[in-house]
Amino acid sequence: MSRVVAAARDVELEYTVIGTMLVDEKAFYYGISRLRPDDFVLTDLQKIFSMLKEGFENGKTFEEATTCIPKEIANKKERESLESTLLYAVEFAIENEKKFKVCVEKLIESSKKRKELEIAEKLASGKITREEALGLLSDLERDRQEKGGTVAEVGSRWLEKMEEIYNQDTVPGIHTGSGEIDQYFSYRNELTLICARPSIGKTVTGLALALNQAKRGIKVQFFSLELTEEEVMARLISIHTGIPLKRIVFGWEDFETIVNAVTEIESLPLHIEAGQFTMPQIKARIFEVQPDIVYIDYVQIIHNHSKDFKTRKEFLDYASAELREISKNTCPVVALAQLNRGVRTGKDKPSLENIKETGNLEQDASNILLLHRNLKEAPDKLVIQIAKCRVNKAGSEIIVDFDNGFPHFTLSPATPVSKGEEEVDGLFDF
């Protein structure tokens, strides 16, 4: 279909939608909830829709919003133009509710394609970078996700998801990569924090979990904002083989063993992103890779791309909100965070109060894991405290071995769902 024919079809769709909204109350409310002014190409129709939406948001009834449009225009020429457009649009009105909804969805799809083309043209002309283009496409992709509705509509969508859960024998969501942690929760569309002091092992913990998930076929994207890709790869080899990191980086291990390990890791659905990244760049890379789960190591050193943030806290509030939005609309996000130095490396265990420069991280996260090792008395044991959990009781502790510089998690098979009373009791502890 040529662009001219497509444009003519879109114009007819626009008149049909506006005309039906002007004469049908149900269509009016549906259109207001699903559309926005920039979905319309014609200036007059865009202006009419904006006035309808503004009237609705200001508390006007259907009759008030649809009859006051020409009266509110002071300029005579503009008012006459809108009156002519209104009369013409009404001629396109349709009575069938289902057909109207189809027209609205077609208009939305057409609007999306037009905006994608505009982004592509800006990229081709050099007006925006590739990262900016991917970020805009990511925003466009999640912008149209249907939310809300009547209790019946929300309930119907919820039951569809719950039916899938009840028909499977495993914990719903993405497994954490640790059989020990899987007993408490799995990753769904939510933000999870893994917090620790420097040198306790937050990076290798994140890498160990990510590697285990990749071994189960889960597509993982790991952003390392602190380590180079060589440093990340060396740690993955150490975790995969059990060889101490020192022997790998110093070249003390048999080279063939290292080559075999690299070959095995390369076959996994694991994407490593190393370097400095801004939030828009992170979003762009996520949109491009389309992972099942994302790791950010670590959140406090995400690069500030704007001068609009006057304080570090303002920027972290922004980053936290963006990560939460990604987790809700794209895939689960596991953000590593650094605890402040008020937590000593001795016997003191961390608490939620110790999250460094938190901003809204604690509030936005659904799950928070605090890592601790007593480096004096038990350096070979990693204590994982479940400090916050939306679907289970917080406060539990998991202890795993920490040998050769990394934690040893159990790569368990899919954990069976227990429907026993002991497991159900206290499950939803908000």
C-alpha cells in the first residue's frame, strides 16, 4: 500500500472516530481513554479531540464537552473551520460499537507506525543518535499498554494470567538462579535490589545468579557499569569452572580448560554490557536485546546524562522510577546497590537504613536482598537476608557457601508449587 493511499485511509479513520465520539456517549469515553491528540494528523481533528479531552478532564459531561467546542473559539475564522469539520465528521459516525473500537485500534496502530517512521527519518538525517532512537522506540512500545478498566475487565485479565499459573507445576515467574532463594520468591515484573558493602560480593552474586539463569535458557542482559568486559568474563569463567579468579587472571590455569569454559559460556543466552551508561542508553539497549531479565551493576553509578538534576538524590529518584517502569512494562529488573560505609565488615549486619543515597530505591523495589559476610570469623559464608518481599514474609536469612571468591548457589530444577497450608500461610504479607 502506498503512503498516499494509507494517508487517505487514516484521514477517513480519523473522521469516523471523532464523528462517532461526538454522537455516542460510550464511544466518547472509550476514545478519550484510548487516544491522544497526536494520534490525529489533521490539525482541526487534533484540536477537536484536545478540546474534548480537556473538557472531560475538567469534569464536563458528555453533552457539555461535545456541544461547547465552537463556542470556546474566539477567532471567527478558526471557529467556522471547526464547525465545518464537526459537521463533516458527524457524517462518518457509525453506530456499531465493535466497529468503532476496531477503528480506534486501527488509528492507534497507524499512529504508532507513523511515529516509528518519524523516528527512523530523524535517525537517518542525523538529528538523533542510535541510542536516542532506540529509547524513543522503547517509550513508544510501552506507551500503549492497556491498563485499568472496570472490575470485570481487570478481573478477566487477571484470571487469564492466574489460569496459566494454576496449570503449571512450577513457581510462576522467572527463577532467581538460586534454589535457595527460589523457596521465597521468583522474579516477576518488578524491581529487585541486591545490596551489599564493597568487597562483600554483590557483583559476583549477581553474575552467579545471572549465569545460572542463562544455563536454564533464560535470556539475561547484564549491565556492568564498574567492570570491563574482560573482568566480567574472567569472573564468569571462575564461577562456571570453580577455578579461583586469581589463577585465571594470572594465567596459572591450563589454557585449554579456559578455552573450553569460554566456549560453553558463549553458547548461553547471556548478554554483557560493560562501560558507562546513561538511563536512556540502558533503555535503548534493553529494547534492542529484548531480554527476559536485566541486571544493573550498580545503580548508584548510572551516568547522569542531564544537568536538570540538581542533586544526586534527584537523579537517583529518576533512575529508580525508570528502572521500576522497565520492570513493570518490559521485564524484571535486578539492580545491585551499594550500602554505605556505616556498615562495617565485622559482625554488624546491614539493614534497609544502610542503602547508600537511596533516593526512592527502597520504596520502588518489590524485593530487597541484603548481603553480608563476616570477613573475620566466617568469610566463606554469605548471608542473604530477605529484607523486603511483596509475596512472602520478610526477615528470613539464607546462608550459602562462598569459596574461591564467589557464592555457590544450588542450580535446582524448577521448584514445585506447594499448595500445602504451611506454604500458603502468611504468603501475602504486605
